Amino acid sequence: MLKRTQLMASVAFAVTLALPVYAENGADTVVATVNGVDITMGHMIVVRAGLPEQYRNLPDDALFTGILDQLIQQTVLADAAKGDTPLRVELALENERRALMAAEHMDSVLADAVTDDAVQAAYDAKYAGAEPEKEFDASHILVETEDEAKDLVTTLEGGADFAELAKEKSTGPSGPRGGALGWFGKGMMVPEFETAVMDMEVGAVSAPIKTQFGWHVIKLNNSRFKDAPKMEDVREELEQQVRMDIVDSYISKLTDSATISRKTSVDVDTSKLKDLSLLEK
């Protein structure tokens, strides 16, 4: 009986040796030691998290080897750089730590901030009760001189087809489409063009209009009032707005309560911003 027990134990031990042996999975698990400096799984996790998406999608074993190789190479190079840490490195580390801590804290502030109520409030503030926005469907013919534009108006008044004339005469990219610009709203065209269109009746052709691009003859094909979008269609935009509002409000609150002493651009020689030699001291 004893011999059989010993045999079973030996078999179990042999099977154990045949299986992969994994270290603990914690962030402090040491995966390499270089000249007495430990590289941990935590170091590797941070590197992987900062990789572009296409690299993070590589197989884990390939990433493990590549990241560890990189960290080992960096460690031997850093170890070879004897002497005091250069000022520019110290300052870069301070800046990086400040930025990372700020981002980490802001993430915690925003963790539960984007609620359905907050999104609804943002939607109501932007769209509820707002006047419907007017949109326009117009075509134009773009030429270089006012005289050319006047000739176009005369030709159109004589019964010429606007789209065919645009294809023949317009120097703008919409010419091959008969001058068609499609639907646009306020702020999407240069001011002179927008002002002219807003004063036109549907079907009318404008007098020559000068903009930075040249001289335009415009035809207003149609107009309509644009309804407010459904909330789900703009939810991503609203969520981003909620985050920005919270960030601005929170930073303002902290800044207002902080003790801050600062110089202005008139107090210092701002040209020193370009003087990298100052970091060599």
C-alpha cells in the first residue's frame, strides 16, 4: 500500500512539472531584474495601456515579449547613464507626474457624472424652446470678375438654365454639379454669401455677390426650418458637453479656493521659452 501511494505521489509531481508554472498575477510580480532593478507586471501593464489601439490588439505573448524587451533595453540604457539626473529629465518627470495625477483625479470626478438627468438637462438647455433653425438649399456660379457675374445675371434673365450655365462657367468645385451646394445652415457659409441667401425668396437669383473666393451669382432652390434633433441622436455630443461643463466648473472651484501667486507675460522675458540651453545648467 505504501509503495502505491509513493508511486501516485511521484506521478502527480511529474504532471505538475509538465504544466506551465505561472507566477502570481499581481502588479508587483517581478518579470525581470536588470542590474538589481526589478521590472514588474505593473510596469508592463502601464506600457501596454499607453500603446496605440493597433498594437494593443496583438497577441498577449507577442506583446509580453516586445514590451519586456523594451523595458529591459530602457533599464540598461538608464543604468548606463551615470551621474545626476539631467535637469530637463527631472522637469519632464515632474510635468508628467502632474499631468497624470490631474487626469487620474479628473477621471474619478467624472466617473458617475454623466447621468441620464444631466444629459436631459443639457438637451433641454440647448434645444428646448429654441427657435427652429432655418436651412437653405442653394446653387451658385462662381467667376473671377464682377463684369462676368453681371453677364451671367443678364443671361439668366434671358431664360438660360442655371445648372447648365454653372457647368459651363463656374470656376468653383460645385460647377460640375450645376452649382448645387445642398442644404446648409447658419454659419456654414462666408458672411456675405449667407447674408445674401437669407434675404432671398425661393426661386430667386441674386445680383453679383463678392466674397473672398470671387463673384457669385446665387439661386435659392428651397428653404426649410430644421426641427430639434432627437436626444439619442445627439447623446454623445451632450455627454461630452456635460463632461466639459463639470471639468470647467470643478477646476474653477479649485482655482478660486487655491492660493496662487503668478507672474504675467510683462514680468518675464518670454523669449526664454525657446532657450533650451537653460535646461543644461
